[in-house]
Amino acid sequence: MRKFLLFGTIVFICSCSGVKKTQEALNSGNYNAAINKAIVNIAENKSKKSNQAYILLLEEAFKKNTEREIQNIKFLKKDGNPANYETIYESLASLKEIQQRIRPLLPLHVVEENRNAHFSFKNYDSDLIAAKVKLSEFLYDNAIGLLQDARYKTEYRNAYEDLKYLEEINPNYKDTSDKMDEAYQKGLDYVVVEMINNTDKVIPQRLEDELLNLNTYGLNSLWTEYHTNRLSNIDYDYSMEVSFQDINISPEQVNEKQIIKEKQIKDGYQYVEDQNGNVIKDSLGNKIKIEKFKTVRCDFYQFTQFKSAQVLGVVNFTDLRKQQQINQYPLASEFVFEHIFANYNGDKRALDNDLLPFLQAARVPFPTNEQMVYDAGEDLKNNLKSILTRQSFN
């Protein structure tokens, strides 16, 4: 019974909290939030007693929101600014969408007042279509004007956004799709990518190919296009130069370490004797015996093969139109090859368990310098991806 009462108390508190937040949204003029909260709760179970409060809040929020939006639409129409068409269209679309969400819930009965909640619905279709026509004309004309007179790429991008929105609300309007393509191509930043090796070491071709395969970096930049092969018909805006400055490869090293291990191990058993040399027996007449131990020793020889490669460079971004460097990022990576093997002399039983696997290993060939540089490239790719993600040309 206590558990049931506790559960009921929690549900009541949560319900009150939800009603309170909805009331706060209504009181602060955030009618959409109040409407959304009320609809969500009512839709779960409109007959639920605790949802009566949401019905009254929805009724009030709907009325106040409708009045405010209609007044605002009238003002914007009277203002006569074509830039207002978008707000008018969005407001009408919102009013219609709210009605469509409430209609399936009807009727909503207010128990205490013995009546159904009142919602004054209106058909906004004609007004919405008229607003869409005017908005479509405005968006199209504004975008065409930007395409014709633009001096900066940001203006082409603004034209693209207008046309994209136009395509969403009014698909296939005139030649919107073609104009979108034109705006997109003119709004793009084109970046040519070059790799330079200023070291006296060889950069593996496959590493160079992987570093320059920008498609693998998962970049998601709408307005930036990278080219690793310069195209003659494109006037590039920026260059990205990946410059290797230094490659340090350590000598191949084999370091030896000797470890001496001693351990006491069981070595059978012996009978317990008294001081006269007689074997002692227990109460049942059995001879008493104890385990014998002996000390074993082992010389453990550990060999560590070691070789490292460090690749250092920079990534430079240059504005080709202004011939100015705009950003420089360090590029660095290190790869360490380490292999351990061992042998021993003496009694292997003296060795700890963590040393035994090294006895199964053997010396292996050192990787070539080219392989070391390639292996260091894994971090280089991650670093380069991070740089490309941070770099913004806008």
C-alpha cells in the first residue's frame, strides 16, 4: 500500500509540475510552447482527470495565440513591405497546423463546467495560397536580383537560400532549380590542395594518396570544395599547402636487460621426526608429513627492439585573390615500433607469469623507413581532418 501511495504521489507531483510549466508558458506569452505541452498531454488520454487543466490551458492559449497572430498579420499587410511576406506566410501556416493538431482531439469536455472546450477554427487556405503566391514572387525576384548584381559570394549564397526556401514551399516554381544550381556554383569557395616534401626522405606514395583523398575525411561543408588536381577552368579562391618540413627516423636499436629471479617451490614432502629421529604420528597412528621447499634460480634475458619515426610539417592556407596567408597549422605525428622477446638460463619455474609470454616471441625484422613514415601517417590523417574541420573561409 505504501508503494502504491508513493507512486501516486510522484505521478501527482509530475502532473502538477507539467501544468505549472504550461501555465508559465501561457503567462509569458509563449503560446506555442503552451499549446504543444497541452496537446502532448491531452493526446495521451483526454479523459484523464488530471488532464482537465491542460484542456483549459489549451483553450486559452489557442484563443490568445490566434488573436495575436491575426493582429500581427493585419499590421504586416498594412505596412506593405514585401519582406513581410515570409512572416505572413509562416504565421498563416502555423495557425492552420495548430488547428490540424487540435481537431483530432475534439470534443474536449470540461467536466466542472459541463461543456466542451471552444475552439474557433477558420479556413486559412485562401489566405495561405495568396500569401504563398506573393512570397514566391518576392523570393524569386530577390534571388534573381542578387544573381545579377552580386559582387560577393555571400550574396550568391543568400540567393541560394532564398531559392531553396522557395523550392520547399512552392516546388517547380519557374526555373528555381536551375537558378539554385547557378547560385550554388557561384557561391562556392574553391580550394586547390598541394603537397610539398621539403625533407630529404621519401614520402610513401600511398600515404600521399590517402592524405589527399579528402572524401575520406567526412567533411560536411556546403560552400567549400577541395580539389587535389587543379582544373584549368576554375578560378581558385584559396590554396591549402600540406608541407612536410622534417622526418626523423631513429637508428634500429636492440636493448638487453637481465633479470635474476629466485623463487621457493615445492619439492615433495618429508616426515616429521622428534629429536630422537623417530617419525611422529597423529592420534590415528598416521605418520605426519610436511611439504619440502627448495629455492630455484633463473637468469631472464629481455631484448627490446626499438625504432621511431617523427614527421613534422605545416598546413598553410592562402587567399589567392589577395595573395595573403590566412592561417597556418602545425602538423606532427610520431610512430614507435617496439617488440620484446626473451630467453633464459636456469630453472624457468622461478619466472613470474607475466614474463613467460616473452619467451614465446622471437626477434622480428625491423620495419623499413618507408613503412615507419607510412605508419606515422595515421595520426597525420587525423590531424589533417581536425584542421580541415576547424578551417573556415567564410
